[in-house]
Amino acid sequence: MAITLPGDNDFESVPSLKNKALRVNLNRNIYGTFAEIGAGQETVRHFFRAGGASGTIAKAMSAYDKDFSDAVYGVQDDGRYVTESRLRKMLRHETDLIEERISREKHPEKLFFTYANTVATIDFAKKFLGHGWVGIKFQASPGEEYSEIILHVRFKERDARLQQITLGILGTNLIYGAFYKHDQPKKLLKYLYDHIDKDKIEIDMINFDGPRFKEVDNRLMSLQLLRNEMTEAVMFGPDGNNILAAKILYKKNVLALRGSFRPVTKVNMDMYEKSRAMFIKSGKVEEERLETIFEITLSNLKASGEIDEKDFMHRAELLCSLGQTVMISNFKEYYRLVEYLNNYTKERIGLVMGVNNLVDIFDTRYYHHLSGGILEAFGKLFFKDLRVYLYPMKEADTGKMVTSENLKVHPRMKELYKFFKYNGRVIDIEDYDPEIGHIFSREVLRMINEGEDGWQEMLPEGIPELIEEGNFFGCNLKDEQVDCGL
């Protein structure tokens, strides 16, 4: 059932917050609960002030006291209240109450919803800026299963009152978008920042679920967060759902492998497996508290011009099929990646890279934008207990293996390189597979595109079949004839 009102075209330009709230209020079928904890009842305030709210708001709830909140929504086993699990409990509880207390027979056309947030604003010491979980559970037609949008925000403003105002605007945009833009999820995502400057709040995770979003791949929604400059890094797990970095990185050892993975090759997996084993043996790493990340940079996705979403999805599908956690970031330089990881963990971090990547790190051209140049970058890169695991490279012309012992950096960087090398910060991966040193993703991709045989042997088990079945990277199967090397 489409939701329409007279004069809908009047809302096509960016509507004011009042008009957004009023449009929801004037729809006699939209009806639901607002449950807001931690930053005042800032969202529902917009709907009260817009007018006509009596037909929209079933209840406005704010269970600030923890004991009272536990009595309503259940006890949090971990003692934490600003969590995704808490938000989901709130959404589920309030939605069940609406269904229980409002008769469907009496109100067959009602579109029920629950909007909820659980938030911690900036502390008095102004050390922690604050963050929160925001979500809506809603029906877009009467009686259908509920759809859901859940997102995580980080505040950037340094004043609690300003954070509350921003949260209220975001919540209003979310409710409006859920009912009037659910058929355009990319636009819905973009419109969350209506009337909000991007330097006020960061959305670093979002998941869409339910019948209205059955065609939505949340990994693509993560990519939209980056494209819209709403955040600098997003992560998703092997199941394809977006995950919050803080949730999986907190107090963990982290091993990060950057690459194009277009497609993921045997070399990539050899780098991962051998470095992981060495990282665990390094003395300060517990296997059960180790998180491994395969990182793709936004600049890598843009290497051939505009981002090709289909190409991105092909890479994501292959990495997820191997059980890997994937990060897409806007970090061109490695030191920015390390800075980001250090926000969530104080434990040892490892970077896995090839020889060319390490040589680039010692290239001063990449640090002209820093007042302290390369020394500032290295101060951030090696500030804590960082280890670089270096995978050797075979020189095409000589066949010689290049390692940390014989690689060549700029003459002015030699002593700086030696300092980190001989202080145990750069470690060679020694038990690598010498039989696969000739494999490069770009060559595999060329062979796939040109229909040459032999590329299948260069990829991990199961990956060639996925490429062939999914027609990934230009591998096309036409009737009985195969034009991707088979």
C-alpha cells in the first residue's frame, strides 16, 4: 500500500523538519511509539511541535533510570546500555505492546512503528564525545511483516545540548525516510543528513532488514556511507551484514591485510595464513582474541574511475566466502589505518604487506600534507606495538627474491628504514610458498577477461567456481560455450 497525501510534490525539495514531522502526523494511518534513552526526548519533540501528533504518537517513553529500564526491557548481562542489543530489545518490546494493545480489527489500516535510540552524549570531562544506537521498526503497508533500519552514530560536537539537537534532527529524518523513501534506500541514507552538517555526527554502521529491504545488500549500504562521506571506514562480516568496528576490535589484537583482492589469490591467502601464525607466536597475541581484517581502500575501488558497485560486490562475495571480515576505508596511507585501529584497541597490531607497499611507505611524496612530513607519519605508524609482516617478491627480470634484507628504499631513507628493521618492527615471512610467487591479481584478471586458461589454479579452492557461476569480473558463460578459460 502506497502512502500518499495531497500535495506530495510540495515535499520533493528538501523539506523542513517541521514539514517532515507534519507529513507523518497528517497521515492518519501512521501510529507508533517513541522510546528515547540518554539524550532527552529530542526526536519526538519535533512531532509534538509540528501539530497533529495525537493521531501519530501512541506513547513517548524515556526510561533513564537503569533499574527502571531493566524492569521494562530486561537486564543487560554485560551491564552496558548503549548497545545494539539494548536497542533491539527496546524495538521488540515496544512493537509487541502496540500489537497487543491496538486492535487490528478496529484499526485495519494502521501502519505501526517503533522508533528508539539509546545514547551517551559527551561526558563532563569532554574526553569521550559520545555515541549511540538509533533504529526504527515499521510497516509500510497494513499487516505486513516489520521492516527495520538500525544505525550507529558517533558525535563530533563538543557540547551535549548541540548533540541532543543533532540527534533529534537525525531521528526525524530517519522516521520520515522509513515511510516515504524506503523504496529508495540510497536516497534514504543520504537524506539522513538533511539539515545536519557532516562535521556534527558520523554514521559508521547501518543495516536494513525486512520485506521492504529484501533486495538491499547491506555491504552496498556500507559503501554508500563512504561515498557520502558519512564515515571513513566500514566493516562487514562473512555473513554480509555490516558490523561495528568497536564491537569486534575492542581490546583485540588486530592483523590487517590491504589489497585489491580483484580477485583474491593464493598469494593473498598465503600472506594471511603465514603472517597469522607468526603473529600468534610473537608472544603478546592470544588466538582467541585475534581479529583479522582484509582491507580495501576507497581509492583502490576508484582505480579505474568511478566506483563499480558490481565489481565491489564481486570482491566482497569472494572474501566473505572465505570466511573473512572485510573493511572498506578511506585511508590512503597506512598510518591512518593504524590510527583508526588504535581508537579501539591498545593491544598489538600487525600489518601484512608486500615489498612494493613497504617501499612506498618510505616515499616522502605521500606525506607533504603533514607539517612533520614522513617523521610525523612514522610517529603515528609505529607509535605503539606495531609489527609489519613482509611477504617477499620475486623480481621478474632476475628471479631473485626481494626481502627486508635487500629491498631498496630512497638513499635518504636508508637509516630510518634500518632503525625500524633492526628494532624488530619489520619481520620477513620466511615459510612462504615459493611456487606461487608469480601470481598477481591483475594478471589473473586479464586472463579472465581475455578467456585464457590457467587462472583457476592461481586462486584459492572454491573461488574459481564462484567466479564462473556468478559471471564475476567479465567471466561470461554463454550457453554451452565458456569464454573464461574453461
